[in-house]
Amino acid sequence: MAGERILICDDGRENREFIIEYIMQPNQFEPLVARNGLEAMEILRQQSVDLVLLDLQMPKMGGLEVLDAMKAEEIDVPVVLMTFHGSEEIAVEVYRKGVRDYVKKPFSVEEMTEVITRALSEVRLRREKEALTERLLAANSEMNQRIRELNMLYQVGKSVTSLTKLDDLLPRILRAAVDITGSEAGSLFLVQNDTLIARAIKSPQDPQIYAVNQPQKNRFAQKALETGRPFVLSRAEIDAIVADGDRPYAVLVTPMVIGQSRIIGVLLVSNYSTESRPFRKQDAAMLSALSDYAAIAIENATNFAELSRYRLSASNITADRIDAILVSLQLTGYDINVADPTALLNALTQRIENLMKTLQAKGALIQPLLSDGLIAAFNMESTNVMQILEIVQQLKEVSDVPYRMAVHTGTIVVRGDSLRMVEMAGAALNELLHMHQHTQPNHIIVSNATLQKTDVSLLQLEVIKHLPAHRFLNIIK
């Protein structure tokens, strides 16, 4: 190994130049020069040195005094002593003071090179051992950190998935996000009608997390909502997006996703102080894992809240959990700016009532959808997907007003009475309404989950557009 820094401490100029020219330079060592012990100690205090070639007899401060001073100041650098006066007594004394080896003057190039090589081999072995020890300690520390993070994530996962109240759950999720990433600030957003609603926030200088419920425009959260992917931004990247105002130095954002593509919210953490560290890939992985737990917990809490709303309040009301084929239907294509709005409303109401009677006659449970639509639920125990799609096709063919419809299957909770007018709740209903928002006039959107329950080849269907989880299908007459 070349490049070691060797201090030559000798009051003889010729000896110093000989060592530099014939030993240091050919072997690519870096020489440092001291003319006496005082100069040598100044260099040792200020610079990193790998080996000292030390003359025994020097003015101002001799070799033995340098050895004593190095020991007193705990300067641990190997020393090779150079002397004209080699004797057994001197060897015993200098070895006792920590000298690695000594060489008698005058010495040859080969003799000095051999002594230096022996001394530096010990230095190199010690440094390799120290470097290996440091790497092992760093790896062990990193492994312990990963274990702590995973344990924290596991505990957080158990904690949040056990909560059923959103007002308790959402601040807990944000607290976990801030803790596992070591961030100074954060926000949790839920998506409602394609709008980001802030539900929990933490400011940089405030240790508390507050539950809120207000629309909030945030470019970083909006980007996660649009891309559906987590991302990390540095200060330079943030400056390119936000030109003014109080900007963070680092941002980490991840969407909260149900299934393959339905984004229900966004988790965002950030650092504002100049002393804060940038976010790592490990932070992004931990936050993404937390967002998976969070999405499940939020969906569970939402479903629990809806189920609680529909608990029995009277003896003549019943609540049941059924596997259903769900159909949403809404009138479209009419002009609300008519001369007689009352007549229009009456006409729409009459059409909806006729549709309700038609569907109820076919065994459907009905829930109104605004003033111009409805949701029909067919129990899968008494019907099948093919029959319902045929009913949907018939409704479209006999209608004099365009409809938009969505069809989905899943488990719902219904509460109602003998008139078959009910209220519905559950994740399947939420998914149906999500599909309904994307349905165009004169089109029917049918979920893949529904299509898998029937033979599509028996239907006259045309795929006109794809969504991540559904197909837009148009029934051809």
C-alpha cells in the first residue's frame, strides 16, 4: 500500500534527503520533515502520521524525550529509531517506550526499506481490523434500526387496525407516520368527491397532532393522488414546484390505496429545519407499508360507522347482511333550465316511481339516489348476474329518457321494512357509487367482479373505455 505519511525526524540534512530521495519517493510514501523533537511533536499534534523515523540524538529535544512526550499525550503512532549508538541497553529502553524497531546508522536503502515495511505491515493490519470492526458495528446498528422500525410498524399496524372511530384513528395514523420517518411535520388527507380533505395535521414547531376536517389544496398530495405512487422530494425539487412561501426542505408522500387502484387518501410528512436530514428510501418503504395498514383501517372504520348508522331503532325494522347484485340508475339528458321546473320534477318523480315498481316486481330492494335515480339490490340467492344484466338491458330499451347505470356485486348491509324500501351500507355500495361517478350518459359500467360471475359471450357488449378496476360497457340493441 503506497501513500502512507511518514515523519522523518533527524537533525542531519543529508540523512533526511537520503531517506526522501532513495526510500520515500521510489515507494510513493508521503514524507514529512522535522529537524528536532520539538518540530516533530508539533507535526504529530496537528497532522495524521502513519510512521515516525526518529533520530536518537538531536538538539532541543532528543528521541527518548519525544517518546516520553508521545506517551504523555497519548499519540499512538509506530516509531522506528535511528541511532549511531546501537546497544542492548538502548534497545531494551526504546522498546519499553513503544518503539517498533530500530536501525543503526549508517544504513542501506534495503535495510531501511525492510524496517519500514515491517512497521507499516502492523499499521495496515491494525487499520484493516479497525475498518472491519467499524463496518460490523455499522451493519449491526443498521440491522438493529431495521428491527426497531419493523417492530414499531407491527405495533402501529395492530393499533390502527383495532380502532373503529375515524376521529381517533386518523391522528393516530399521522402520529405513526411522523414517528417512523423522524419527520417534523405531516398531514393526512382523505379523498371525498375527488377533493382532498385534510383530516389530521402536525405543524413543524408543535408536538401535538390535531384532527381537522377541511378542504385543503396541497400540490404534493395532489401529485400523489394523480400518479398513485409514493415519492420523495429534495429542497431543489421542492423549489421547482413551489416558488414562494414557507417551503419544506424535504417531503415524503404516499397514497393510501384500497385494492389495486382506489385511492382513499394521502399521507404526507416533511422536514422544515435546515439541520434536518433528507428522507431515505427506507423511510419511503416504511411509510408505504404504514399507508397499507392505514387504508385498511380507514376502510374498516368507515364501514363500521355506516353499519352503526343502520342499527335497529324500532321493532318493525330489520337489518340483514346479504350478497347482492347492485345496480345504480340515474336519469340523464334532460334540461334543468326549463320554463316549468315543477312539471319537470313531477315527470322525473313519476318515471323513478315507475322504475321502482318495475324493479321491485323483479325482487329488488330499492334505495333512492338523489331525486332522479335509485339503487337496486338483488339477492344473489334468488337471482344471477345474467338475469340482472338482461333486466338492465330491457330498462334501457324501453326508456324514452337516457339513463346512466352501474352494476357491481358484493356484500352489503340493508335495513328496511316490508315495502322493500331500504337503506344500504358497506364497501360494495361505496364501490358502486364510485363507479357511478364515472359513468357517461347512455352507458353502463359493469365491474370486472360482476363479469367474472357470468358468461360475457352471451351478452351483446362493447368495451368502450377502461378504468383500473372496471369496464365501461355499452349494451347494443
